[in-house]
Amino acid sequence: VKADSIYNLLKHGADFATLAKEVSDDRTSYMAGGEMPEFGVGKYSPEFEEKAFSLQNDNDISKPFETSFGFHIIKRISATPISNSKNEEAFLYYLKNGVTNDKRIELAKNRFITSIIPKIGFQKNKVEVADMWKVSDSSLLNNKNIRSGKVDEQTILFTFNDKTSMKVDDWILFLRNSGKIVQGQMHQSYTGLWPEFTAFAAKENYRKRLSDFDPNFKAQIQEFEEGNMLFEIMERRVWGEAATDSVELVKYYKLHKDEYKWSPSADAILFSCVNENVANNLIQNLKARKNWRQLVTENNTLIQGDSARFELQEIPTVDRTNFTNDLITAPVVDKNDGTVVFAKIIKVYPANQPRSFEDARGLVISDYQNVLEKSWIEKIKKKYPVKINENVFQTLLK
């Protein structure tokens, strides 16, 4: 009745923003006159979005309608047309949410639930619904466990053929996490959520036992486990040992010192800025010879700086760049998040200059790891020799 009265006032010229401030229960938008951030498909409940997107013109106002969150009246302020370019993220997001929220998806989900019921041996126990609702009320409203009739939080609701079950306390946890309980309409909410819980219980049991039902998934899990085992062995025998044995690393470096040389490089400071305005302001300050460390310290939430010797190919540039001492490179903008990187070149070096051990440490570790791995594999081959059946191998080649 209240919603109808408000709608009549709006039809006769009342200001939408003023009424929203006076009567709206939406604490996130009422102070802004009911204005919401721009949204697309999948942001709110399907009923809400259906009404919102059915408004044809700016300033159109919907009739009052109800969702699980209460009664709503929507006024369209503006609508942004959806791009039809497959290269734009907004369009792809729109398509994804459109498919996800399509009613046919629900049909597919229901068919899936129906198909797994016999596999998991899903059985419902007979439980008095009124008693279960009372137990749920007490837990949700008073945080108190009670027994009503023959029902308490340990009462079994469903059983499965792997000898597991779902109990009333699982149901109550599902209710707590649903975010769909309407105060004053508890039992109506329970009735609406019960089919969702039944489907959830079935899917959860099937998920935990997927390797029993799907040989391909079982093989993939085994592959992951064996891969993790191999990773752990490699970490102990090769990667970890190579990274921590400083004495052997230095010895390896000295034996192969001529292999570790710089390509064209430069002492430089790489800057990363949150946007172009910050980057341009920083460049002006650098040209004015202000201390870069102080600038970074004073703006540490907006700017990051890293000083080191870099190979020229590691320095981000917009195009081919003629690197010279004191050069500030053109800013490079990340199209995804708007962040900007550029460099201040301190000193440029020609190619083939020797790297110190510290400069070459990462490369030395990588090379020494290869040596350890090769040695370890040779030991394994001696301990576990592999014999190839040449006759069978030749048939594979044919």
C-alpha cells in the first residue's frame, strides 16, 4: 500500500530524489536521492534487473514490484548502449552474464541434479517441517540450539551411498550464508531456499566424489599429485640446493666467468605511477633536478621507483629509443588499468662488459641448477635403468 501511494505521488509530479531521501530503506543510496551506480546484467536479482531493463526511455518510472529484498520503484536516468565489439571487455562481460542468468541455464542445472541423484544414492529422511523451521528460527534469531519434537541440529536430513549425510546444522549454515533471509518472512524464506539447499547438498556430495564417477578427472588428480611430488623432489635435490649453496655458486661463476656478460645496458631508475597526471608531474620534477628518492617517499601511494642496472631491452619504451645519459623515456601507459611506467637513464654502457657475481647471480643459479639436474638424472638412470623394446618402438614409428 505504501509503495502504491508513493507511485501515485510520482505520477502526479512528485520529485523522485526527495521521496527517496524521505522513505527509502536502501541505506546505500537514499542519501543520493536513490541514485545507484551504473550496472549491467548479473549485478542484482533477476526480477530487479528485468524491471530496470524493461524501461524504454530516460525518466520512465516502473510500477511498484516486489523481490526478496522488499518493494521497489525504479526510475531510469540513462542507459549506456552495449558495444557489439568482441574485443571489448564490457561486451564480453555482458554476454557472459546474459548466458549465466538465462533461464535455460537453470534447466541445464536441474537436469544435472536429476542425473546425479541415482549415482550418489541421495535419500531424504522424513522430518517434520514445522519442527525444523522452529529449530532454524531459534538458531538464526537467538543463536540458541533447541529441540522441537524429534528435530534438533543433529537430525539427519539426507543420506548418500558413501555413508555420509547432511544434517539440520548444515541447513542452518546454508541459511546463514545465503544472504536471502527476509526478516519477518522467515518461513517463506525457508520454503524458497529449501530446493536450493537440496540441490547444493547433492552437488556437494558429487563434487567430493567426482574422481569416483569420472575416470578422466581421477587421472588428472593423480597427475597433479605426481607433479607435486616431482616438484618437491626437484626443490630438495636441485632448485633449493642451487639457490642456497653460495660456495658452489661462486666456484661455478669463476669457472664460467666469460659466459656472463652484459648486453647493451644502463644504470637507470624505473618509475611506476598510478596514472598519467602523476607521471607527467613526476617528469617535470625530475627535469627540475629534484631528488627522486624524496619524490617517491613523499608520494609512496602514487609512485614506485627502482634503481639498478638494466639491459636496455628490459626498459619499457613506446617505440625504438636512442638511449643516452640523462634521458627520460616516453611514458608507457597500461591500457587495462591506466598505470604508467617510464625510466630515467643515468649512464649507458656498451655490450659485452663482464657481469660481477652479484649481477650474474640469477643466471648462475639457473645454470647451476641445470648442472645439478643433469647429474641427478644420470644417477637415477643408473639406479633405475630403462630398457626400450626396439621391435615395438619401430612399429610405433611406422
